[in-house]
Amino acid sequence: MVGRPAVNRLIPVQIGAEEPSSDCRLMVGRHVASVEMPVRFWSVAPHFIWNPKMLLHLTLKHKWFDQIKSGVKTIEYREIKPFWTKRIWEKRNQITEVIFHRGYTRDIIHCKISKIDIGPSPYPEMPDTYYRLHLIIQ
């Protein structure tokens, strides 16, 4: 493609002694490319490279986001359902940080997690037990 800069290209990188799969699917914008090469692909951006800490992204309604930002709310609650069990409970020993998104805007809060447990919610509209993410707000 003539005239387009090569800024968003993905570059192949051989990673350690691992045996990468020979079939990789890459998502570039809205296009999916199937690649058959004995290499693993990483984005050029350094924040996509594997990091030992586990980072969780959660989208919140404006009300809850603002309460966490002001320091009023220090525990985030998620229902005990198969989706959250797989995403939070099974990885509770690996998750160390969470990024909260205010709806689908660019506003974010980055927090550390002190512990993840199961317990009741103090809100009357939420009477069941929930996964609780205890936050360390910085």
C-alpha cells in the first residue's frame, strides 16, 4: 500500500524455547489475518508484551466509577456466574491490578487489588453473595 506509514505493523518475534503454534490468527483493526509461521507475533507497542502481573479491565457505570475515584467505594462486586468465575475467581491468585473504565469513555482508574474473596454486598438492591475485589486506591 503506497502512501501509508508502517506504524501499526505486527512484527514476528521468536519467543524463548517455547514451541509456538504454527497457526496464528491476528486481529488488525477490523481485519483478521491467518498466518502460518513458526514464530509468535507481538505488537510493536511494548505494553502488549507479556507481564507476570495479571491485569483485569472492568467497565463501570458512571455512578460506581465516581465513587471509586473519590475513595468512597473500596470494594468492587461481581455476581457469582460462570463468566466471572472463569475471569476472576479461577485467576484470583494471579490478578494483582485492575483498570476501571468509566462506561466507554477514555476515563480510567488504575488500582491494585489487596485480595479477592466471596461475601455479601452492603447495597440493598444486591442481596446475594458476590465476588469482592478489595481495592488499594492510589
